[in-house]
Amino acid sequence: MGDDTWPQADLVDRHGRWHRLRSEPEMALLGHVEWAAASGPTAFMDWLNSGLQFDFDQIDDPDNVRGSCFYTANVSAKRSFLLANGGFHEGFPHAALEDIELGLRLERAGLRLVYDVAAVVEHFHPCDLPASLRRMRTLGRSVVILHERVPEWPLPVAPAHAAARRPRF
């Protein structure tokens, strides 16, 4: 869990029960993340959660989730599997994309990630446009590291209209 997430009362029990039933080392459980009511969710925050921050809406098969959805805001995995595959790469200077890199690496090692929409944490992280723009700078630095470690991960491309406004030297 993230340090800014609040578990619902049954969260730990749901994860624990699931792992007792699915004891294979490569099995991991992804839970859902929603905005905490106390964070005052806005339409902007809802928009962020529709693919930019989390990508739950794009999960086609809850029993076979891709490693790029290994969101450590609410995920559990077997310690032995994590350790056998190197755990988190400590070269990420910020909490940004380090979980995605780990998920992709675990996927290559045989990770089987399952999504439980009822295993919920509330994300207490009020944000607005200026805060999100600052976050995008951090993500930009981390995406370079992610791309170095996972070359098939695409680097973002500047929008065409932004390139047209650049001064010519």
C-alpha cells in the first residue's frame, strides 16, 4: 500500500485469504484504488484516475492483468517471488514508475496478476492542475529510467503544436 492510502476494513483479510487459496509463488493480487471522500475528489481528479494515474478501466480480464498495472498503492505478492526477481530497482530517485518497472520485470519472470475490484483502498491525495504538472516533471525523469530498463516502454513524444511554438535558433 501507499503511504497515502487508507484500507477498507476487510482489505488485509481479502489479500490474505486470496494468497492462501493461490499459494503459487508467481501469483499476485491487485486491489482497487479510489479517491478518499476526505480528499475532496474533483472532476479533474476523476479524469486523472481514468488512465493517467491508474488504468483499472482498461483491465479486460481480471484474472490476467498485465504487469504494467502492478500499482503498489494496493497490490500484494509473494515475498519469495519478489526477492528472487530483485525487488524494487533503487535507481528511481522518486516514487514514480518504480512499481511499473517491477511489475514488467516480474511479468517477464512469470507473474500472474489478478484484479479484485472489491479489495479497496482510498487514496488520500488531493491534487489540482499545478500539482499534477509538477508530478509530470517527476514522471518525465522516471520514464527515462523505465525506458532504459524496459526498452519497449515508449518515451513520450512532444505534441506537434508544442514543437511549432518552439523558438528557432
